[in-house]
Amino acid sequence: MKLTTFIRVAGLAVSMTGLAFAESVVLYDVANNQVSTAGSNTVSFGVSGPNAYQLVGTNIAIPTLSRLSPGPISGLNCTGCVMSFISGTLTSYTSGGIWPNSGGWGMNPVWNFGSGGTALITGGIDINNDGDLLDAVDIAAGSTLLSGSFINSTTVSGNPTTDLVVATGLILNSQNQQLNQFFFGQALAGPVWTGSLNLQFSPFGTPKPPGGNAGLQTFTSEGILNGSLVNSTPEPGSVLLFSSITGILGFGLVMRRRRANQTNS
């Protein structure tokens, strides 16, 4: 096998490690087809105010959450649960053309935001799923369920239709220890969780974007169509696998260099 091919295969295996070996996984479901108002279910980007040039999500409704791994526990009711976030600052913008009759809205625009900012999910959880008001064994209303910040570039990109998708938003966070104890039998304290955020929303709210390719387009969502935050911790064995893969790769590089040196001597 050529070294370049070996590196590609090893690199693919390393990248898949983080996806295939999650030990603890929680899914927060965003409520579908929720109308945006000034104080809730809003995703916005503007160029003025305290959060200028940042992506802002405000009180996005989360009705249920589930454990995906190990073994499914689905559909815990989440009382008054909302997600809010502020990304890092805008790093780049691409318009990509103008939709016909769009009033200047760019075709397939892309906004990239830097790391940092904040992310927060609060609310109460019906742990025993008895459908009654939250009681002593449940997680109290208004509790912090997740808190953290973005650790990579958050991207908002346009579809060929009229929707935008918030993608590649990764959030390093701490998750509620009472929830962790219920789902996983241990507190899992500290920022050991990585949340993958995905939201689909309609962008044609107010303020309307400025016209033309030269303008930096702003938006406030008219409604959240769907989405989720998948929160996970890595399986300890994946760390060992990662080490073994990189060790093999390093060994291959050493052997190739030795052969090259022998040939040239």
C-alpha cells in the first residue's frame, strides 16, 4: 500500500472514531413548526446591538429528550425547556447570487461564525414519566440542563429552497448531573459532553435583508421548522483506539523513512 493511501485510510479511521464510539448519548428534540416571536423560538443575525455579528438563538422550545445510548429511553417530557445560544463573531459571509423576486435575498448564502459564545438549555424533566406535575424525584422547573460554549465554527447555510440550516455547531458542555445519574448511573460531572446542534428555520423574518450582493444580509427567523441537539461523551475505549491508529501511522512513517535512507546510502 502506498504511504499516501495508508495515510488517507488511517485518517478516515481516526475521524470515524469520534462518531462510532460514543458511550453516552442524549437527544434534545426541538419542537417542530414553532412560530418565532420577539422572545421565543427565534434565530437571528444582526449588525447592531449587544450581539452584533453573532448568531443568536432565543428560547427555542424543547418538548422532549431521550437517551439514545446505551439502550434507548425515549420521550421524557421536558417542562418549559428552552435552548438559547450566542455564537462567536462572524468570520466570513458568501452571498452566492440573488433569488428572483426576493427583494435582494441571497441565493444559498453562507455565514461562518467563530468559536466561543455561550449555549444553555433550561427546564424541568418528568424523570419518572408519570405525566403529573413535577414532583420530588423529578428535575425541578427552571433547572440548568446543559451549559457550555461553541468549540468550532458554527455555519448557517442556505438550501436551494427558502430555508436555512444551522450546521456544524459543536458545543463543549456540562450536562445536569441528576439527569446523568438517571440515564447513566453516574454524575458525569464537568465539561465532558459534546453537543452537535442542527436547526432548520425559515429566515424571512424582520429585519429584511439589504439588497444586492454587496450587502451583508441579516435575518430574524419567522419560525423554527425542526432540529435537535445530540449530546454525547466518548467511550473510553475510543481513546485507546485513537492511540493505536496514530501509533500505527507513526510506525509506517518511520519504516518508510528507514527504507528511503537505505536506498539513498
